[in-house]
Amino acid sequence: MDVVAERSVKVRLLRDWLLAEHARQTLKTCATVRQSPKICQKDEALSGWSVVSMMADSRPELQLGWREVFRNRPFQTGRKLTVSQTFIPHAPTVKSRIGAILSATSGNFLEQFDFFLFGFYASAIGKAFFPSESETASLLNTFGVFWLGALMRPVGAIVLGAYIDKIGRRQGLIVTLSIMAIGTVIIAFCPSYETIGIAAPVIVLLGRLLQGFSAGVEVGGVSVYLSEIATPGKRGFYTSFQSSSQQVAIFVAAIVGYVLNESMPVETVAAWGWRIPFFLGCLIIPLIFFLRRTLEETPEFLAMKKHPTAREVFASALANWRIVILGMMMAILTTTTFYFVTVYTPTFGKNVLKLSSQDALLVTLLVAVTNFIWNPIGGAVSDRIGRKPVLLAIAGLALVTAYPALHWLVSSPTFGKMLVVAMMFSFYFGIYSGTMLGALVEIVPKHVRTTCFSLAFALAAALFGTFTPLASTWLIGRTNDKASPGFWLMFAAVLGIIAALTVYPGTAKPSRVAKPSRPERPNSVLGVQATPH
């Protein structure tokens, strides 16, 4: 019995030492990756080690508070983990995934709500902040500021993208929302040129620069978050909701604008009524903050053994410049069609086709509905048949139909014709965008996923997408051809075809395209330099 007792004591001492060592390693890991104290405490509790008591029971109880128990329903059974088990975060349940999608995409709502309003009320904003004798010159100044704000996107993609790849998806998305909110408030409350002179356009430009800086990583951060909580084989479907959420914002903004135009005289709307929707955007900021704070970190990020430093992120993004450029080329068709069919269409309908504001808003409202529907369909179809065939099919259709469709519209513009053409571009955008988001997430290196994705998309949006209203206005003025914006869309389609053929050479099988490990073994043609992680 003495031998048995002595052996039992040795076993307990060895067990206690192992548990203590595990607790120290857990705390060290949490400090290294800057994990939140709550997560560290949960990891320690699940391992059976109590930092408070500095003791370990032979049959460890789960030392979770009621909040942790509520969030982790599988642990409500009281099942105990053995010493050898290690806590690995599980993917959220179906119910929590729905909540995560809503919380993650809420920031997109604010971004696109404000962006759409800036485009729809471009004429009124131009008169308020950029007065000119020429309406075209005033519009060009307004869209110019809109575009200058977008040029901050690549900067935001690099700076904030590196921050998110290092600190985590959840915390990064809260920071981007804060910056976006500040820009929104600045534009909403800025006095007019008549009141404060040259300071007015400078302040508006500052607000747009802040919005652009934040937007540079908003799309990428949300898309990466959704891809990392997606169920196997449905990454395209999940990431498509990033774009779908933007359509909800456009739908709401279009309704608000329609009601405003119906209830106020045109002169009143142009004078100060246009500010009302911007004030409404400021009022929903607290709600969006609340939703973002409920986000949980993605299991995939927590499972990473090492999170890169800012220097490592920058170096890796530079080493992967080929994939960033190809990703940008792939995203150009998404950004140009989106800004043409949503931001520029109201101005195109009112100022170029001379249709009523109500008709232009109604078309935009219906476009938002169809965009919302086509995005997840595109993502689901690409999950099924592969990214390459969908990307090539839509880009090819856009190439051969963009100018003829616009030429048919401007020859004798009517509400019905404008609706038909807008529905066609909505179909192109939704299917292509739903596919492209999943493809872009898959081809960028995992350890710098947010930075490379955001930079590729930000370059596409800054240099091409948000430039679409300005380019369209300039092309019409230069060529005197109201259908000339079609050439801009055709150019975007050509770039999309080249990118798809380069990224997916040969005939890629659907299973290979959707395989999670595929991004970790990039095609040698792309010259991707993916460091170990």
C-alpha cells in the first residue's frame, strides 16, 4: 500500500506540475497575441487550472461565469475535460452565425448609406460646398471630392489591414466603424460655402478622407470575417453577404430620398433638405456600435499560432504584389458596375436623361433589391460550379452588352428603358460580386488575408470604382455621347477577363477552386510569396 500511495503522490505532483506549466503557457500565449483577458480566463478555466487558487483538481470543473456558460451552450451539460484536452474554439452555431453576419455587416450599411446619399444629392452638395456658374463644373468638383476620399482607401487598407491581421478581426472592425462615424458626422453638420467660405469644402474633403480611410479595410475586414465563420464549401455564399448588406443601405437611402422628394418642394430639398438623410445616418451610429461590439473573434484567427507584426504584414504584402494587382483587376468590374448602377444612376437619370428625381430614385430602389438577391445566388453558384466560369461568363456579357444597352437607352430615354438597363447591370454586378469576393479571399495568403484583400479591393475602388461617376461625366462632356460610359464598363470587363484567366489557368475543377488549402499553395504563375504560419 505504501508503494501504491507513493506512486499516487508522484502522479498527483506530476499532474499538478503539468497543469501549472499549461497555465503559464496559456498566459504567455495570450500576452504574445494580445488576446483579451476574458478569452484567456476562459482558456484557463477550460484547462482545469485556476490562476486564483493556483491549484488544480484531479477532475477539473468548468470555471465559467453565467455569461460564458450562456455563450457556450455545449458546456452547459457539465461535461468535464481531461488534462490532456486542449480548448479549441468551435465555429459558431447556425444561430450565432446569423447574428455574426448581421453584426459584421452593419458597418457596411453606414458606409454605403452615406456614399449613396453623396452621389444622389451630388447636385445639392455641389451648390452648397462647391458653387460654380457651370452645373457641370460644380458636379465635377463634387465627384472629384468623392474620388479624392476614395484615394485614401489603399492607405486605410495597408494601415488598418495590418492592424486587423495583428490584433484581430473583431477589434479592427470596431476601430474602422469609429473612423467612419466621425467622417459621417463631419459631412452632415458642416456649414455651407455661403456661411464659412473656403473652409466648407475643406471640411467636407476632410470628412470624405476619413470615410475613405475607414472604407479601405471595411469591405476586406468584413469579407474575411465572414469567410472565416463560413461552413465548409459555402465560403462564396457567406462572403456574398458583405455586398448584400450594402444593398440594404441603398434601399433604405432610396426610400428616405423618395419620401423626402415627395414631401418637400425641390427648392427646399436643394437648399437644406438634403441634409436630413445624413442626420438620420448619424442617429443610427450608436445602434451599429452596439452590434459591432457583440462580435466574437473568429475561431480561425484564434487558432493561428502566430500573428504577424506590422512590419511582417507590410513585407508580405509587398512580396505578394502580383496577387494584389490581379485581385484589383478582378475587383474592378465589381466596383465600376456598382458605382455606376447605384451612385451615378440617379445623377445620370436626372441630369443626362432628364427623367424625374422620383423615377431615378425608384430605379435605384429596385436595383438595390435585385442586387441583394443576386449576390448570394452568385456566391452559391460559384461554390457549386467554381469561380472561374462565373467570372468569365459575366465579364464576357458585360463586354459585349454595356455600350449597346446604354445606346439603346439614350436614343429615346424612358423610365421603362432605364429600368431594364439598370436590371441588366444589377444582374452582372450581383452574380459577379458574389463570386469575386469568395475568389479574392481564397487567393490571398492566410496570414495577411485582411491586408492583401483590402488593398486589392481598395485599389479597385479608388482608381476605378469611385472614379466611375467622374469618368462618366467627363466622357459624356468630351464625346457628347450619352452612352459613352459604356466604354468605361467595357474596359473594366476586359481587365476582369484577363485576371480570371491568369488566376485560374487551364480548367479549374470546382472542388479545387473552393478547397480551403488552395490559397496556401498559390499558383506559381502568380508569384505569390506566402510565408509559413
